[in-house]
Amino acid sequence: SSPEPQAVSATALAVSGTFPLGAGARNAPWCSAMRAAFLSGGETDEECIACVGEAEIGHVPRFSAGLPRGQWTAGVALSVALLFGGSGFCFLRRRSVGAEPRFDQLVELAEQDQCHTAIRGERCWTDVHWAMNIGLPTHPDWYEGPCPDLTVASSFEEFQACVVRMNKTSCQLPCNPENVIPTDVVNQARHDSDMHRVADRGDPCHIVKEGEDCYPHVVQAMTNDIFVTPEKFPGLTSASTFEEFQAALHRDPEHSAICPRPCTCHDAVEGDACYMHVMWVKTTGIAGHPDWYRGVTPDSTVSEIQAYLHKEAKSSCGMPCSGGGRAAERDRGTTPVALVPEPAPPVQDQCSEANWPDQGKVCGKCKVLVSAFGSLYKTCANYCAAVSRTCTGAWNELEGTCQAMSVMACDETVASSEAICECGEKAAVGTLPTVSGAGPEYGDGECHTASEDDRDSSCYNDVKFAMTKGIREHADWYPGLTPQSTFEDFQKLLHENPELRCPKPCECKTSREGDECHKNVQWVIREGIEKHPSWYHGLSEKSRFEDVQKRLHEDKNTTCPVPCVPKMWGSPSLYCVAVFRAEGYESELVREQLAKNVGIFACDEYAPMCDQKITLGENVETLAIPPTGPVGKSKDGTAANTLVFMQMWTVVYMDARWKAHDWTIKADPDAVIIPERIRYHLQPHNGKTVFVKNCMKYQGPGWPMMFGSIEAFSVSALDMYYKGAQRCRDHLQWQAWGEDLFMGNCLNFLGGQSVFDGALVGDQVCKGGNCDDPAFAAFHPYKSVDSWFDCYNKAIRAVA
């Protein structure tokens, strides 16, 4: 007699075996190979009745032939688990040898979900490639639960199996995965568990504009489809906003690929602080400083001026909406014929006093007690102008009440903090009095970040001199500032000097690692521009970080602030990285270099990289390189550190800034580098797909070589590496190499070119070079702070 069936989850059943089918089926589709194994027959000593809920799928035998004993169980069980999102169950019971297997239904079901190993060009391949080169190296914690044994050296199919396990959206199970992650964790990797899903990389929102692919679909939905097929737009009407229609199309599978998630927005309305600022700009600001408000005029709409103030961070104004219904299309220069005409505005003017800003009480029709004199307003005329009305009366109040003590003139300065103001009919643009002295945002306090396009560019020129020459030659002139300080920091200091004509700069913040905005900018540079070029007109993969952030600020005011003015770069531009350990002499070397703004910190942009995230100085933190385990010896007796630097180059890729630069320089911490000389050496090769070999220690095959003290890669050469790194990992015997040998051989393998420059570095490990020899752009090695700076000082005193 057979014992009672024992119920176990299908995923848990997978612990009894390993996944691979064996060498004989290596190139056969997994499901087909499974069926072939079933059909091969053989003795069985137990069966699996696979069920989902109450419905029996079939009886599957455990063979002693056709597949290695114990391996078919894992494959079948996991396939059932995958097919049913982890909700299947399996019942095990003994059966007599030679019993007839019943597997037709299971085989038929398996064939409906054929295995497939992703190939380049498929979405699954992109997801797997991302997991291999970015996901696991930079976010190993995401993979600890579902795939604990996955490493950067795992095969493509292992990664694909893990992607399926974590979030089965774009990938099928791969065919014949090799050395797959042990199946004893499969029961923790249920497909409906959010715990193990890869975190959303979060592409930033974007409100589409005319000329972009999504735009005509939104217009079509607003002007026609909402009337013809309203059921497609639940909750929307012809008066819904442009953004609401875009959001509906974004949720629609037919349009989601071209219609991005729209951003949140808010239109300034009478009573808002933003509205007050907009009206001040219309009536006063533009007239006083037209070059501070390029692109808008007194005739511009409230929405247009609000958008300008938001974009330039001149106030707390949020991003305006596109407007709903007919208004949306009027702003875009089109008129939807299908829309019902807008009703005429009411004849009677409604003051809506309760919505007026800075009022303590409503004292009558269009009459309020104002509580912000001295801080925001000087006169009742100022206050009424802020709400786009003319002043018709002003009174001194009695102890914060609506009782008037005495009459004042509308343009009389209020001596106390409170007064009663009566604001009459709305005034036409251009007839309102000047809102002089209206608080820290307006009048004398209005901000403006200097530009070379200013009518008076003297402030811009003074800031430029201070940043490029003054701070290095006369640091004492700029207390509290360093070469890393922003343009706005310098302008703020110059603004304090009454002899200079520098206005107060506007607030800015270039996002840093850890900010949500920082992730969005990186996504746009790495993927967004290539995938959705119509969303990012005017940007390219070489756009600077600040330019991309400024573009996103226009779309997503809640996460991306206005970035600071980009720093001025040399030519060719250099992005410099250095890798060091948190413990030991290297950390001290790097900190001293930062303190004196030399070494990689004198490059246009830089990225100190470490085995852990540490703070080196004010606003300077390291990028952390994920651990890889112990490093052995290479065939040349140096560190076999290729895997460590594979991780490092992945972090560089994720950082994304390298794309905007002409060259990326990797320097050892004990290498003394002079960036201006490096530019001179690289200039002849700018624009080429090359890397620089720097040592001819010996003659013969393999020489010259690129020694790792200084490595120089043009932007196109580094791009070539990123696109072909997996091929190098798969086809080159790199495990016993040092990282410099790997990078050189990899780029040669991929078709890159090299140039030789023996004077790029005077390396004592190669042929050496004297620190006072101006022919060299760098020197190596100098492992103590004293020796490093002794060499540096000799070098900068040498006459080039």
C-alpha cells in the first residue's frame, strides 16, 4: 500500500537536486530536453503529482536514466513553481518500479513556457546585462536573499535565472543554466514576493512637449478621444489637465513606451506667494533689470513667468501645469475644435478676501487687516499691488482688530507691523504701483546669478577670475572658499564687497550621491537620452551633469533643485579617479592631496574611490567599490586585482560623469600627477578611440605596455570597454592578470587602438623619471606624504 501523500511547496521541492540537465542537453531547449528525458523511459521508484490548488496537473516519474538521478526533480519542480508564480504544490509518494508515468499534461504545460536564453537586442538581455555589470556590483544586498551565491564571475544564464527568480517580467527561464545558484534558496524566491524584487531604478518624470512622440497622442486624447471613447479615460473629463491625460496614456500599455510618467505641478493663483512674486516681476522686476529676466516680458502670462522663476530658482515657485482643456492647447499654440467653448467670466468682481496673503482678518468687502508690514510691505499700495489690485483706502488699526484708529494715504509708510488695507478693482498690467521694498525676495533683495550675457558682465568676469586664478594665487582674498567652491559661492562673497557690482546670487544645489535627483540624472545620462531622445531635446550623452539636472529641474521640482553653474573646464577635459584602501598610507595621501587641491583634485572632475564610503573633506566623499574577496598574485608578481578593478570601472560607469569628458584618468594614490601637463600630452590624440601605453621597459612581444600608475582612456575607448566588457570576461584568460594588463588586452581584443607616450609618467617601476624634469606629466611611486609633496613641489617649479 502506498503511504499518504506528503504536501510540500513546489519551490521547496527543488532542494532535492541541482538545476542543470547535463552535458548531453547543453544546447537543447530546456523544456524540449525535459520532454526528451521523460520520453526516454526508465525505471522509477517514486512519482510527483504536481498540483495547483485543487487541479491535478499530472504524475511525473523520477527516472534512473535519461537525466542524472535527482536533477530532474529540481527542474520540474522549479518549472512548475515558475509557471504558477510559486503557488504550486507537489505531492510525493512511493510507487512501484516500472509503473507507467503520467506526464502528458505537465509536458504540454512546460512547452507553453519554453526556455530561452536571452540574446542582444531583447529586453531580457538588457536586464540581465544590467544585473551583471551594474546591479550586483553596486547593489549586492539586492541579491543576497534570492541569489546568495551569485558573483560577478557567474555566467550569463545564472544571472538570467536570478532575474527570473527576482522579478519575472521580461525574461523566460534560461536554457540549461550552468552552475546555477543552489536550489535550497528557491523557496525564498517566490515570484510574488516584493521582498526580493530588484528596486525600481526610477526614471524621472517628464511633461511632454510639442515635437515629442507622445505629444500628439495627448492632444488627440484631449480634443477627440475623450468625447468619442470616454470609457478609455475613467475619471477624466474634457476639463482635465494635460498632465492628467498624459498620465492616463502612460498607464495604457499601447502608449506607455512613448508617454512617460508626468510630473506634479501647481499653477500660481491669486493669494499664493508665488503669484505675488510673478506680479512683482511683471510690474517692476523686468522694467528694472530686463537682462535678469531673459525670455519673459511684462506681457508674458502668469504661467510663463512662473515657469521662468521656477527654472531659475528666483523664488519658491513650483513648476506650473500645462493647464486643462482649452487652456492647455492655447499655451501650446493649438485650438481643439471639439471642445465646448469656455463660459464667459462673471461680470461681478469677487475679491475672495479670505484667500489674500498675509491677512489676519477680513474687515469688509475687499478690506483686510494686513500683518506683514516692515517685513514684506511698506504701504497699503504695495500690498494691493501684490494681489493685482489698486489701493482705495488705508487705516491704522486698533490693537490688531478691524477697528480703525486713523486714516492714512495708500502710499504712506506703515509705522507698525499691522494696518487695514482696502483693495479695489483689479488693475491692468502696467498700471500697478511699484512694490518697492517688498521683502527679501523682491526689490533690492532680488537674486540674479551673473552670466556672460548680462548687459553689465563685470560681475561675471570678476567671478571667473576668482575661480580660475585668484583662489590659487591669492587664497587669502577668498576666506572660506576653495577651488571646489561653486560659482555662486564666489559671487556671494563678491556681492558683500560694495565696490563690486555683483548682485546676490540665486540659491543652487548640485545633487550628490544619495539624493533622489542624483539617481535620476545618472539614469538620464546612462539610459534615458539613448532610449528617449525626444524627451531630452538639447541634451546628449556628453551633456554635463549640471545641464541634465537643470533640464530635470524643469520637469520635477520636488527632487531636482536648480544646479549650481557648471565649473569651467580645461581642454581636453579630464575626469580623474583614484582607488585606495580606507586603512593604510594611501588614505592619508589622498586626504592631504584634497586639502591642497592637487593630484586628481586638480582635474576638472574627480572621483576618489575606496573599499568603503568615507568622508575625505567638506562635501567630498568616496565612491565605494563592492568587495570581491582576497586578491592574489598575478603572473608578473603584482596583485591579481582585475576583479577589483572590474568593480571599480562599473562604479565609474554608474557615476556617469565620465561621458561628458574627453579623457578618463585612473591614477594610483602614490602617483604625483600634474593635470595641465597631462592635457598637453593627450591633446594630439583627442577625439580618437585610443588608450595610452606608457612603458617600454623591454623590447619584444607585449611591449610597450600600459602600466597602472597612470592610465588614460579617451571617452570613446572607455565606451568601447563598457559595451564589450562581457566579451572580454568570457573570452580572455584574465584571472591571473593585473588590472592594467586586462584593460589593455581587453581594448585590443575589442578593436581599440593604443598610442605610446613614455613621458606620460616617470615611473620608477618602468624606466623612472626625475621630478624636476618638465617633460613628464606624472611621477611614481611616492608613498609618504613628505616624499609625494617634495616631488610635486619640484615638478611645479620646473620650467616646462
